[in-house]
Amino acid sequence: MPHPPDSIDDHLALALIPGLGPKLTAALLEAFGSPSSARRATANQLRSIPHIGEKLAESFAVALQSVNVAAEKDLLARHNVRPVPLGYAGYPPPLASVTSPPPLLYFRGDWQPSDTGAVAIVGSRSCTGYGKRIAEQIAKGLVRANITVVSGLARGIDGAAHRAARDAGGRTIAVLAGGLSEIYPPEHSDLANEIAACGALISETPMTVAPQPGMFPARNRIISGLCRAVVVIEANARSGALITARHALEQGREVFAVPGNVDSAASAGCLELIRNGARLVRSSEDILDDLKGIAKPEYGAMAYSQRESSLLEAQAGKSKPEHPAEKPPNLEPLQQRIWDCLEEKQHADVLTRETGLSVGDLARALTQMELKRLVRRLPGNYYQRR
């Protein structure tokens, strides 16, 4: 497992280029072999990279030559933040195993081996007293079982989970959408300092970038990617916590949901998750009991060596599971049609054609089957029986 390289400037340079996300960064590294070579690429060379057209190639070439890495390094030193590239010591193995992991993470604090079994707690920013109380109870119970609590430092459920984990003497990790030089929301600045002391603050975003609405779904994939399971508490029908749950399903993580009043809009999203097959939990004891019956994932050294999603792409390349899945009992008619079509892995477009379902009906049925752990989603929008 390599240590952070002397060429950290080159990793930072790639991270600082607007529009150069995880997939394009991985494509550059594959094409040029290293961040330093990618940084020296000409516009003509960049045009050969898939999805980089003439205009992007010109702008990337100019930006790679002119990017101000020194200013970023000054901010890193001032805020005690450490950059960790994908493939190097300190990069979380669970996150390295997902599709398109962040090429570079900014850490204030650090990742420890004990964090590998972490559980995320997410939910409403405008939580009720009930939601806050349950979040606190679950967070305290998890850290007393030596499980790290991960959340997003947002108002509401996130803040309650972080504080409870801290108060119980455990580790907690906050994943931010924006850069670490300015904490958002600002009223959580003191809490962020406390989290850094007993866990870590993490972002994939350069130091001075302010969070924008479109950045939070990307942040949510990191929250779920760091964890073994995600617990959703008090999410309405349009809550961003449901995006985290969706990412968790795509990444093969467990999804738990806490029920609320059936006539409460604040819990509509949680109730829908449960209706579709998420595991209903009332306490940390429920979560711990359920996790005991599920094999722990093995990330191993491979997670450190991936620049892109080779592990999941290899999965997607398998036409059949190594051990054919037994037909589950009591399938609904729509689920039965999908199951019958999945003797081999299939693309969603093929499933739409073969089942005769609309795109919306197929998506809803597949989500239910993922939550019930009947099928798994693979990279490229393929599906396979579990």
C-alpha cells in the first residue's frame, strides 16, 4: 500500500480543474499513466480521451498549466487538512470499492481500520423531536458497540447523530459537500472541530469551493460508500436522505429505515422505503442484530489499488452468478416476470423490452427487489439475481 506521493501537487492540480470529475480523472490516469503525465497533456492529446471534446480539451489543457496549486497547499496547511489520493494509504477501502470513487479526498482527521464497519445515519434537516431523539439513541448505541457513525454535518438528524456519537465517546465522520476551509452550515463550525478531534471531516471538493445544491447528491454517495449500512430517520418523500439510500443500494450496502406516524409527511420517505423492503428498525439493537446475520464485506488490498471501478466492472462482466440463486417464494407477478428474465445479467433496457413494463414500473419493481435483496444493480445499469 503506497504512501502519499511526492507528486501530491499533480493530484491536487487534477482536483482543482472545474469539470474534471471522477470518471474523467480516471480516464486521464488510464490514458497517461500518472497525474504528472496527465498534467502535461496537450489539447491534442486530451482530445483522444472519450467524452472530452475539442472545447473541453482546450480549456483543460490551459487549466492544467495555470492551476494555482500553491494557494491550495497553503490552505491545507492553515486548516490542518491532508489530501489522500485514491490508491494510497489512508484512503477508505469501502469507498475505494465503489463505482467511480473520488480520485482525491481531503481529510481533517483520519480514517482508521475500525471505521470499516461504519454505519451512516441520515434524515431530515427539519426533524421533529421524535426524529432527533431516535437519531441520538441509535448513534449512542452504535458507538457503544464500537461502530463509527457517519453523516453529513447538516442541520437536523445529521447534527443530532454526530453530537450523540461524540457525547458517547465514539468516533464519528462528517462528509461535506463543500470545501473544508469554510464549514457549512456555519453554525456547525464548533461541532466540526469536535468531530475532527474524535474522527474525521471528509470532502472531495477543493478547499474554497462553496457547496451548491447539485453537490449534495454526490456527497451522499460518499456517505453511503464509506459505510456498511445506512439508517434513514424521518425523511419526507423528497428528502435527500432517499438519494443516500439509493446510492447505498447501488453500492450493495444495507438500508434500514425508522418508522414514523403513517399520517406524518416527515416520515413519508421512510415508510415508503419500508413498504418497498427496507429493514424496519426501532433501535440500535435492531441494527446490531440484523448486521450479525449479514456477512461482513471483505475489501482487502484490492480496494487500495483501484484507480477506477475494476472490481465492480469485473462483476458486471459475469453473465451468470457463480452459484445460481434459488427462486424466492411469494414473488409478486411483476417481480416474477423480472426474475424470469434474469437467468443471466441483463441491461435495464433489455428488461423493459422483455417484460413489457414501462420504464417507471420497471424502476419501481427493481427498487423493491433490491431492497428485498433479490437482485443487485451492476455498473452500466445492468441487473443480476443475488
